[in-house]
Amino acid sequence: MTTSKRSVEDAPLNAFHRKLTVYSAGGPFLDGYVLSIIGVAMLQITNALQLSAFWEGLIAASALIGVFLGGFIGGWFTDKYGRKVLYLVDLIAIVGFSVAQFWVESAWALFAWRLLIGVAVGADYPIATSLLAEFLPRKQRGPLLAAMVLMWFAGAAVAYVVGELLLRVGGDDGWRWVLASALVPGALFLIARSGTPESPRWLLSKGRKAEADAVIKKVYGPDYSIADLPEQSSGKPVSLWSLFHSGYGKRMAFVTLFWTCAIVPLFAIYAFAPKVLQALKLTGDWAAYGSIAITFLFTLGCLLATLLINRLGRRKMLIHSFLWSGLSLVLLGVFPDASPTTVLILFGAYAVLIGGAQVLEYVYPNELFPTEIRASAVGLATSLSRIGAAVGTYLVPISLASYGVANTMFAAALISLFGALISWWLAPETSKLDLQQAAALGGQAATTSPTYKSVARKA
């Protein structure tokens, strides 16, 4: 452990941090874009490719299945070979696979390309967020990591706007242009990411002290060195197996469960927003513009949560976000025949209130695990959470057809309320800790913030 009293985590936010935040946001933006764009095009795709309900659900869930594979593989690769290697490669893959969708002629082909898109998207979760977390000052770490999720919703919002425009001008093949449109933002972010340095924390964890020192001086100035980096460079290594046992196993369970509960209702609603709104008797322009309005409200909710994350704290924000958003879904189930205005208000309330849980999906996983396994933890949590998201997305059209919109909303509400229970039981508070303290299982982390046992009964 360094004996320096100065820390790079207390350094002021500089131009490099701002640029890295924008460049890293490219992954979440494209993630939201490519995963949401399918919902805009699904009605036209169903007619063009003569999709059954089975293929509708499978194609909508295919990217999530890919994220399951890509998250774990990308996390392991990133921890083993470095953050910057895949920082460019995964964007190249997202762009290439998105363009390839333009020429599909069968349900199988579309499923395959969207599966590969999901793999590339899943890989970006541990790459971009780990790299960003390892550079940011502690005061800005929470808000700027939270802003990554905000960019997911921004990408989704842009997807709905661009998708609706392309469908209107593209004719019968409009859906092809919609799916391939990720080329433009992908290429822009790819160019911007070129030249990004490796994480000094990762370099130090591999014993590459001279390279780590050079990066620190480049980013923070010549007066800084690895002595100012609050990171252990020696001692017993932390293995990947640590994710499944001891204190890290419990943290892994918490992160996976809360992340799953946050995204299952959201992804299911996103993939079939037009169909859900139609089932709630919103048709025509009400359904089209309703989807766009709800998406922008999701973005607003994440923006508010990003601004409040340091003031409210991680734990309190997570619990209340799940609780009140779940109650909004309960009301949608109780009043499925309400007026279009009431339906949009309740959907909008869910969209704004779930923002607290959404922004913490990138914050908690990056704070609760050490450098050696940080990307693997983020990747594994991404992968495991997507199992539930994929199943939920696949079941939405079946549930709407077989059980009705009211029971579908009740099921989504139950998942959100379960997330509140898990958060009340397991969520720690890490707001005021540096990255190493937050990741530690004992010592300063245990005395500076509540442990899992001490927070279990205190909201």
C-alpha cells in the first residue's frame, strides 16, 4: 500500500476525464440504440419475414442472449489482457454486425446477427466502465458512472426517433435501414476512442509499474506518480474464483439480483413498447408518440438519479427506486382500461422512478470488486442478469396473448418489488470511499461503510 498522503482520486476532474467519459459512453449509447431499435421495427419485420410469436420473442431476446455470452467473455479477456484491447474491437464488431442485418431474408439470419451484436455489446460493459472507474476521482465516480446508464437511455430515445423517421420514409424495406442505422453513431465513437491509454491500476496489478507511472503522469501531470495511486501492487492475488465465494460471492449475488430485477421489466417493455401500449388501448399516434415520450422519461429519471446519487447515497436511492417504480406497475395492472392519458402518466412514473436502480447498474459492480477481477465481475453480472432479461423479453408477447396486459404488468411489478427487498437486505453504502476501500472486504472499507450484516436491517 502506498504511504503517500496524496491520491489521484482526490485530483480535480480534468479534460482527459471528460473526454474519456464521453468516449466510454459510446458503448452504453450503442447498447441502448441497438437493443431498443428492434422494438421500433418489430411490427414491420413481423410482416416482412412472416414471424410467428415464437420467432418474435426469440429475435427480440437474441441480443440479450448474446450479451450473456459477451459479458463474461469480455470481462475475463479485459482482466487478463487489459482494458484498451477490446475498447476499439467491440465497437468495430457492433458496427459490422448491425450493417449486416440490412441483407437478412430469414428469421434465422436476423436471429444470428442480433445474437452477435449482443456478444459485442456485452463485451463493452466490463471494458468501458472498468476503464472509466479506474481513472475517475472519487467525488465524480458515482455521477459519471451513472451517466453511462443515462447514455443507454439516450441511445434508446434516439433509436425511437430515428426508427420512426426511417420507417416513414423507407417504405416496405424501412426496417432494414432502421436496423443498419447503428453504423453512424458506431463509426463516430470508434474514431473518438482511438488513442485511449491503458488503465494504470490494471498495469500496476500486472507489475508493469513503469508503464503505470507513465500513464499517471500523462493524465494527472508530471507531479503525480504511482505513489499517489491508492492501489495494492503486491500481496496475494485475487482470482476469478473469488467471485463465487467468501465476501465477493455475496457481493456477486447482490449485484446480479438487483441488476436482474432492474432490467427484466425494462427490457421487456422496451422490446415490445408499441405492443404493450396497444394492449393498453393506445393505438395510432398515441402508441408511436407514447413510446418516444416514455423513452425520454426514462432518460429524465436517469438524469435526476445521476444528479442525486452523491446526495442520497447508493443504498437509499436503490431501495426507493425499486419500491415506487414497482407500485407504478401495480397501478397499471389494476387499471389496464384507464384513459390513454392515465396510462401514459403511470408508464411515465415508472420510467422516471426506476432511474435510481438503473444508474447503479454501472456504479455498484465497479466499486465492489478489486482491479484484478473488476471487469470479470461486471461481465459476469451483465451475463447473469441477461438470463432473466432474455427470458422476460421472450415471454412478453406470450404473456400478453395468453394472460392479458394486467397480469403482465403485475408480473413486472413483482420483479421490481423483489428488487426492493434484495436491496434492503444486501445493499452497502460506498459513496465516500475510494475505489480500493469500496472493493476491500475488511479493514477500512468495513469500518468506513456499513457491512452487509450491518446494513441488512437499516434503510
